[in-house]
Amino acid sequence: MTPAASNATKTPIVHGVDLCRTFEVGDTRVHALDHVDISMDSADFVAVMGPSGSGKSTLMNILGCLDRPNSGSYQLLSHQVANLDDASLSAIRNQHLGFVFQSFHLLPRLTALDNVLLPLRFAKGDVTDALEHALDLLARLGMSDRIDHRPNQLSGGQRQRVAIARALMVKPTLLLADEPTGNLDSKTASEILELMLTFNREGQTILLVTHESSIAALAHRIIHMRDGRIEGEEINA
Ligand SMILES: Nc1ncnc2c1ncn2[C@@H]1O[C@H](COP(=O)(O)OP(=O)(O)O)[C@@H](O)[C@H]1O
Ligand SMILES: [Mg+2]
């Protein structure tokens, strides 16, 4: 697989400065994020890599507006999000962000198509357009003949394809993927990564969290985390 290709015109998407997130567990305090700076531009494909417990998911949750830092500032496009209330945070999340998780997070009772249509329950717009967009995404992900299947009738790779279609449904400014191939065999994992690369080449901005260097190697930029800190960054030309 060749690395992601970067785009010529760049818009700042993510700008996090001095982000800290601590968790109190009993009488210990865990510094899950310890003064982290991170910036991303449009069409970037950034991998966050590090061992288990290094703060990758915490960073993704903050950039994905699922959590807030204890201190530091985070700007997503023109929005200062670190201090927003829950309602504003979820509005920004629904409008700008798509998520893909290791364990797919599909709703078991819904068909593939209905899972993909789900994010639009918050959005305005034409239902016919939405249906067309969902069918188009499922087709591009090779799932046209499975749209009426429920998650338990699909393989892991097929479930992740549905999850990617769902994440892309809102045309997210930023796609966040936390160990998206962690539950897949290596052949299926490469297929999923190849699909993500294809969307990136068309301009989709992606942040991918992984603990595997072979997966991180596909990104433009690899951010290495350890103990809540960024210990280094590599550019993948
Ligand atoms: N909700 C939480 N409550 C307490 N500790 C947490 C919580 N979330 C994460 N942590 C701790 O913060 C650190 C970073 O976790 P995490 O971001 O999940 O790491 P990674 O995704 O790299 O495995 C770990 O020490 C973890 O135990
Ligand atoms: Mg994690």
C-alpha cells in the first residue's frame, strides 16, 4: 500500500494547544494528556501511535468533542470548543465529526442501511438526497448487496465498512478512527485501510489512532505518544 497523498490547498482544521486531561482514580491522579499540542489541516492523514495507556483515545475523544480538556485550548475550524457546554459540543460533533471505533458500535436491530442513515436524524435536509448518499457510500464500500443485513449477519470487515459509511454520512470535516482494524484479521484490515486511504485522497481529513507501526506508516504524519505526552513526530513524505 502506498502512503496517503496530500492535497495542495490546506485549511486549518484542528488546533489544540497545551491540552491537559487528568483522571482521578481513588487517590491517584492520571495525566492522560500532559501538555499536548496538535494541529491538522484539511486533507491531512495523521496517525497517533503509542502503547496502550499512552493517551491516544483520550486525545481522540477531546478532538472529537466527546470529552473536554481540563486545561488548554482547542479550536476546530472557527469554533473554540474547550469551554462549550454539552449541547453546543454535541451540535458541533454531529455537524463536523465522524467516528469509527474498534468494536464498530453499530445498532444491532437496524439494517446496514438504517445504521448508515442514523446520523441524519439530527440533520436537516432532503430525505431522498440522504438515501442516495447512503446508498452511494455503501456501494463505494462494497456493501450494496448487504444493505438489508443486520450487524450480526455481517462479518467484522463488513461491519466496519458500514461504520465507515455511517461516519462519512454527514460529510465530516474530520474523520476520527480509534484502532479501526483492531478487531480484524490482517487481510481485512488492509482492505479497510485502503478504503480509508481512498477517501483521504479525495480530500477527507483523517485522524487514525493505532498502536501498530505498519498501520501508522500509511499516514502523512505520525505522532508518537507516551505517558500522555507527544514524544516525537514523523513526516511521511
Ligand atoms: N475515564 C477514565 N477514568 C480514569 N482513567 C482513565 C480514563 N480514561 C483513560 N484513563 C487513563 O488515562 C490513560 C490514557 O488512557 P487512553 O487515552 O485510553 O490510552 P490509549 O488509548 O493510548 O490506550 C491511561 O492510564 C488510562 O488508564
Ligand atoms: Mg485507546
